[in-house]
Amino acid sequence: MGSVDVLEWIREGYLAGDPLRSALFVGSAFLAMPLQLLEVIMGRPF
């Protein structure tokens, strides 16, 4: 499986409510976008 296939698999599981894939989705989001998430968490205005 390529990385795109893995992302699609995780996304489908997240949308379907799969707890394992939801955790992977959230974890990958934190790893991929730490700066954007910090801005959101800190309440930085857009």
C-alpha cells in the first residue's frame, strides 16, 4: 500500500467511526500540522 492508500484507509475509518483509525487520524494530524494546531489551541485570531 502506498502512502495515499494508507491515508484513504485511515480517512474512511475515521468517517466510519473506527476507533483505531480515528486515533491514527488524530495522531497523524498532530504530527503533520503541529504549528497550525498550536495556533488553533492558543486561540490565535485568523
